[in-house]
Amino acid sequence: MMDVAKFKLAPDTTLVPHPEYREGSMATQFLTDFPELVDLSRQDLEDLITDQEYFQATFMGLPRVQAMLQSMIELGRANEAIAKKNLALQEGLYKLRQETQQAFDEAKELEARCKSLEREQRELHQRYTASFLQLRLRHANTAQDELSESTATSFVRGTPSGDSGVPMDVEDFIRVFKEQRVTYHKRAIWSEQWSSGKITWPDS
């Protein structure tokens, strides 16, 4: 609120007279700042300075003050409209942010899944390369040779062989040992031909 004390008139102050007296000229800063008050009488000006309520009523009625108040009201309404608009958009923005986060999480999951599938594909491809299959054939044939030797040893010693829990008779031994050795020799032939380059296997 404006301090009215600084507008107290000095004894020798010369004011622009009210129509009831016309001598002198306006020289005070007060009337310069507020030309709307130039037509007030000396008594009105003194009352304006000494009476705070009168001052407020007069001041609030000035056109410039009214314009300023109207501008403040319009600014407040504009801010309120902006605030309402932001609130209306807030729910949509929250939903959009949630959907964006969900899409980002799904993309990260798909990326991780893609990397896992690529790794599995490489491992699967490696399992069926020519070099890997040839190595498996050699290991399998070595195991088959050991199996047939174990069968022969068990028969000679008369110890149980396999899951039956009883020693094999001659006929069973010949049948089983023959099958095991046939498998071994087939694998040996394939391994030998593979090593000599007679069997090709595309890597791609």
C-alpha cells in the first residue's frame, strides 16, 4: 500500500487551484504523478493525505489503477486457464509416459531375447559344423571300441554285462559283440574317409 505520509504538503506548497480559486500553478511531484487529482480542492488533497480510507477509495478509482487491476484480473484468468489446460493434459501425459516406459521395457526384453537367440543359433550351428561332427564321430567310435572290449572282458571273466545282472551265454555274447564291432567299424570307415577328404560337409 502506498505510504501517504510522503505526500504531506509543505506550508509553502503551491497547488493548481480548484475552479473555486485560480491563482498559482501545479508544482508538486504528487500532482505530476497523478494528474487525475489536479481538480481536487486543497481541502480534498489534505483529506486525501490524512484520511487513509479516503485515499484508498480515491486511489482505487483512478483510471490507471483500474486498468492495472483489470490487467491483473485478466492475467489471473489466463493463468487459471493455462493451469486447467495443463491439468487436462496431465492425465494424458502420465498415460503417454507409462506407455513409453512399457514400450521401452518391452524393447529391452526383445533385445535381450534376440541376443539369447543369436547365441543359441551360433551354438547350434557350431554343433553341426564339419569339424565338430568329425570330432564327435571320433569320440563316439572310441567309446564304442571301449564298450566292445568291456563286453569281451566280461564274457571271458564270466561277470555280468549290461543291465541283465547275469553273465551272457555264448550266443548272446556273439550277437552283442558282433553288433558292437559292426558299429565300431562303420564309424571307423566314415572317420577314415572323412579324414582323407572323401567326404565333404559344407560349413555354411
